[in-house]
Amino acid sequence: MEGLTTEIVKRIAADTIFGKPLVTNVYRSVIVEAIVATALPDWNWCSADYASCDFIHPDGTRLEVKQSAMRQTWVTKAPSKPSWDIAARTGFWENGTDWTERAGRNADVYVLGLHDLVDDNADHRDPAQWQFFVLSEHRLPSTKRLGLATAMRLVQPVGCSDLAGAVRKALSERRFVYGTGDLQRSSAW
């Protein structure tokens, strides 16, 4: 097509995906990760296909972002029940091509985003409408999913303006174990 440029295609695609207040599950993670990236400017946003985590700090600390929304893009009889995938993995991909077997969770800190508005004001793109449960990996239960009630028992949620402080607090709570001759993080990573 004459006159069709990469910029036009990007704009049309972005408007199609993010141009409405409710964003489908497939793309909502990008919204939440963008909020986290803004709140944590010192972290490298590295999520991509086959990435082992969503953010890496210059010191090597890994952070995983999960999100859940109670109002969906499709019609439901009742609000969705929030939950997050926190399952341990059997390994991870390095550089998208090399598989490393290593059982455990893939991050030191988990940021669990919750969008709990269910009325017509719900807008997944609005950072002020999100709450975040920030947990050190060792505080997560040994389950595959974490529900809202359990998240609330483990930690109080924070808004995006308090996200950096909550991540610092979670990092300070990491457990350390003594390895052969040095101090190591208890995380498998």
C-alpha cells in the first residue's frame, strides 16, 4: 500500500491493543510492566519471549511481574477472582536459545499487580487504579497460584508511587545462606 509506513502500522496496532480502557489479558502485562519500569528506573526491563524474568537490576537481582484484573474485556456474570501464577519452574532460557535446568522460582522479588475496579470507571491503563503486592521470593507459599486473600495476609498492597520503596523492603527481607566459602542468596537464581 502506498503511503503506509512502519510508524502508521505501529500507531494503528497500539491503538487497537491499548486504545480502550479494558485491555485483554494477553497485552495487559505490558501495561503493568510499563508502570513498574517507570517506578523502577534503575532496573532493566528485559521481559520478552522466553525471558526468565521481567526485570534485572545491575546487581543481578531478578524481579518478576504478574498481574490480575477483576474486570475483563469480555462480559462476565461476576468479577474475576484475582490470582497470580507463582509456580516454581524447571529451568530457564538464557538469551532465548539455551535451556538451563534449575528447579525453583525465576526471581528474587515478585510484584503482583491487582486492578480491582469493576465499574465503568475501570481503566487498565491508569496507573492510579493498580495496587501492587511486593514479596521476596522466600515469602511465597509453595503453591502454583496465589489468591488475593493469601496475598493480603502476606503483605499490604501499595500504589505505584510506593512501589520502589516496597521493592527495596522486599529485597532487604531476602534470606541468605552460607555456601562453600561465601554468602549467597537463597534463591535458586
